[in-house]
Amino acid sequence: MSDNQTEPGHGDSVAAWTTVSIIIAAFAFGTLFFWLDIAALVWASAGLALVGVGLGVYLRKAGYGVGGSKSKH
């Protein structure tokens, strides 16, 4: 086995945690609204998931991703 010293961080950053938290909440709400048959809110939840992805990209570029200038890792 080789000893790999370049740990990728596994997304342990503000950008990753924010992105994943928003997407999980969006899927949970979307599932609830699908079950309650409220189509408009299902689509709004899908939009929220896309906002989460966009926010993650923005935070990464702002330096809050793994190895970023404002990140502690």
C-alpha cells in the first residue's frame, strides 16, 4: 500500500457544508410537498437545490472551499 500524503479534505469546508445542507433541506421539503401534492412547492424546492449548488460554487470561488484563502484547512 502506498502512503498518500495529499489528503483531499473530503469537502470539510464552509462551502461544502453549506451546499450539502441546503440541498438536503430542499430534497426533504420537495419530498414532503410531493407527498402533499403541492406541485408549485415541489418545483420551488428543486429551485432551492439549484440555489444551493450555485451558492456552493460562489463560496468556493470566494475562498471558503477546501484549501481556500478563507478556509481553516
